Amino acid sequence: MAITKQKKVEIVDKLTKALKDAKALVFVNFHGLKVSDATALRRALKSEGVSYQVTKKTLTKRVLDAQMYEGASPELPGELAMAWGEDLVAPARGVYAFAKKFPEALSILGGVFEGRYMSKAEMEGIATIPETPVLRGMFVNIINSPIQRFAIALNEVAKKK
């Protein structure tokens, strides 16, 4: 069933407003994904503050051209959905987690990060960035390591004397 011109205008306006506030955007191919799995994906993304919408490629291209992102747009074969949000990493991380569960049905095609088009590999790299508490723990461990080694060295010197 064809979409009327009025409906297309509404869809383009809605996507334009949504993407204007988004800091990160992920293009998703969902060919062969079951409806129940797609619903679970939507719920998981929504709980992280990420919006997910299946879109027509022609309307998506129109919206993306209006946004004027840097670089070249990635190729978008197959069925297309977009995930976007205020968090820079959450859309990519959420889709990537589901892509691990359903590798034959769901894949990242690319995305937009900080106003620049990114390839599939770059978006998957962004998706593997640990969450903030984990990063803080890693940072504290790096800071603590030299101090801990110095204390061990002093302890060994004290044992010898």
C-alpha cells in the first residue's frame, strides 16, 4: 500500500525533528528478524533512552541530506531501521548487543556520530566502548597501579632488612 504525500511529509518532519536533537544515529539492517525479537529490541532500546524506527530509504535519504552531515553516507542495502538517542554510545551499544544474539537477522550498516557519517566498522568500534562506571573503574585501576607496585617494592625492601 502506497503512502500518501501528506503522510510522507509528516514522516520527514518527524524524523527531522528527532534527528536534530540526536547525538548519535545507527543504521540497522533487520532482514529476517522476527516480530517478537524486534519488539524485544525496541523495548531494550527504549529502556536506555534510544528511539528506534523502521524507515523508508528514500525518506531517510531526504532527511539525512537536509542534516548535512560530514563525509559520505554508508550504503544502506536491505530493510532499514534507525536507532538514535541523546547518549553518544547507547544506540550503537544497544543494537550491537542484539546483533550478537541474532547475527543472521540484525546488523549495523553504519551511522552518524558527532555530526559525521561512520562506517560499519567504526560504529561497531563505538559500540564496544565500555559503560561509564566500567571506564571509571579502569581509570582508577590505572592510577592505583604505580602506587600499589611502589608499596610492594617497599615491602620487599623492608623484608630484606
